[in-house]
Amino acid sequence: QVQLVESGGGLVQAGGSLRLSCAASGGTFSSWPVGWFRQTPEKEREFVAVISGYGQLTSYTDAVKGRFTISRENGKNTVSLQMNSLKPEDTAVYYCAVNRRGSWYSQYPGHYDSWGQGTQVTVSS
């Protein structure tokens, strides 16, 4: 069973940038779509972005379009999320996961598994 580990979170001022990484071990996820989600104590886990199995297709939630970019390097078994122009409302724990059940662009967390432990992103105003 593939295991995912997120990294790259931290504290940044509004307008700044962070790059999150999702690394797979114990297997490969190169043929599967991989998504990023985020969660705060006040909200349910919400979809952020997803990339198709071989990286040719991407989809984003409206709130991050034009600011976030998802990419993957299958040779390195990693998926990244470049986050620019960060806003305080982007503050959350960010998770990556593998989509094995739904269409490649699914935004439903129930279609994903192999969730990582999450990485905290805090954007100060």
C-alpha cells in the first residue's frame, strides 16, 4: 500500500508563496490521479486541486485558480502544489491523497485514499 507524506508547509505573510510536496513510498502512484485537499477546524475537508495520472490534466477549485499550480514528477514519485499570492483564508492543514474510485477530476474526498498526515499552512495578514 502506497503511503504519502506531505511537506513544505509553514508560516508566510499574505502575498507570499509556498511549495508543498507529496512524496509516495511503498509503491508508485504514477498512474493514479492525485489530489490536494485542505481542512480547518471550522470546515470539512475541501478539494483544492487534482492532477491526472500522467500529469496532462489538472483541475482547481475556483478559490485558488490562477494562484496555485499542481504538478507531478512520476520519476521521483512526487506531486507538488505551488501556492502563490497566498491569502489568510488559505490557512489550513493541507493533505494529498490518491484517487482510486472516481473520475480523475473528482472533488469528493471519499474517492481518495492513502491520505498523508498533512502539513500546516498559516498565512498571516
